[in-house]
Amino acid sequence: MTQQFYRQVVDEHYSHAYMLNADKAYGGELQASVMAQAVLCYNPSEQGACGHCKSCQLIAAGSHPDLHLVAPDGHQIKVDQIRQLCSSLSQTAQQGGRRVAVIHQAERLNLAAANALLKTLEEPGQETLIILQVNHGAQLLATIKSRCQALEFTRPNKAQLLSWLGALNIQLPLDKNDKPQDVTWCIGILGGPIALVDSLANGRYQQLLAYRQDWALAAKQGYVSGELSKVSEEQIIDALNVFYLYLRQYVLKNTKTSPFIQAKIISLAGEVMQMCQRLSSMPNVNTTALCQQYIISFRQLILS
């Protein structure tokens, strides 16, 4: 993906706009910035920017006048942010003639911001490049997407993730046999490997692991205890996401369970995910009661 882009930069035949479909938690924002540096670099190669020229030094210092960065203001990218960007891109470049804009999490463009960006995408001007990094490409408006060349990101498999973690020399938690745990089980909750590394350092991984153990115990004894009995409103989505993974894993492991019950458990898992989506706008949730409700529903299925 990136080597092809770098070849286009070296040949000076790159597009005016790219959509980089790579989640922030998988390094998407970093990759977009690296691509922008390659375009502004005075001596780019098929491996990217040189890292030594004046342009690269300005970028390293965070002071390149022709590199424009936009990120969500809260939950949205607002129209005033895009109007300011478009105004900046219309001005004469101060270094080398090229101007580059990077929009992080571009799927968060609100409708007014997206409409404001359309004209610049259609007529960006000479020596102008716009890179739209998206966490969820499907959420980007089709009118924006159609005006960009897509760069798809292939997510690493489990073996590649474990190899990457090993290369970082990260101290992984041990299981009961004193062997390193497979910490990749929760990567879907965290979003990606970068967030996984952060979670190992800040304690979030250990919290998720406690939820997984407590859900398994609650499924056996019929009531929630441990961390689930004191989960806060800020933690409930993490706890329910872990329960969703528990339900999916239960279906995969218990292959002798009747197809009817398996379908019911999968349906329950879907309800859990829908609840996660609603919780962000629901005040004053009785978290313990909610967890207990799902345990009762699950046990009714497996014991019926």
C-alpha cells in the first residue's frame, strides 16, 4: 500500500486526494502523517521521506507552514475547521511549492463540513494533496469517498500481532502456568494493537481480563460478583463488550449445543452490542442490575 504511494510521490504522479482506510488504533493517524512528510520531503524515496532535509526538520519540529492538520473537535469535525483549512490551502505555499492537508478520522466530518470540503476536493489547486484518514471507511460520505483514491489497510493476523508485541519486548501478563497470555483476545474492544499496548501499561487490559473471569464465574453461579458488582457507568461498555466476546466464544466452543440455542445466544450477543451503542446517551444506568439481567437471560438459554 505505502510503497506504491511512495513510488507515485517519487515519480510526481500522485493523486490530489487519498482516503487512508486505517484505524487510529492500528497506526492510521501516524501513517497519514508519514505519507504527508514524504510528499513535502525534498528528497523522497520509495521508502518515504529522507528525514534530514529542511522540510523533514520542520515537520519534526511541528512547524511546517505548508502542512495542515485537522482532527475532530469533540465528536465531530466542524464546518469552521474545514473552512479554515480550505482558506489555508488556497494561499501560496511557503516551502517548496507543495501544500498538504491531513484530516484525521475524516468519517467524523459533519454534513456542513463535508459539503465545505467538496469544492476543494474537486478543485484542490496545483501542488496540493489532501489525505483523509478514516477509522471506519464505510461511515465516510459517498460524495467525499468518490473524490479520493482509496488506500486500503490490511490488518495483521494474530501471529503477526504476537510477533510485533514480542519485538517491542513488552512484558506480557502470565497465565496460571506461568506462560505469557494471549492478550490479543480483546483487541476488538480496544480498537487495535497500539491501543492494546497502551492498555497493558495503564491497567485497562487487566480490568478487561477481570471482567472476562467474572462473566465466566457469573455464568456458573447465576449472579454477578467481583468487578461486575461494582462496575461504573464509565466502565459498563467495556464490561458488556467483554460479555459479547464471552457469548461468541461460548458458541464456538460448545459445538454440541443445539443450533436453536446457539442462534438464541447469538441473538443475545446482538442485544448486548445494541445496548453498548445506546449506553452513551443513557444517564443513570443501574450497571449491576443490567449485568445481572444478561446473566439471567444467558442461563435461561443454556439451562433450558
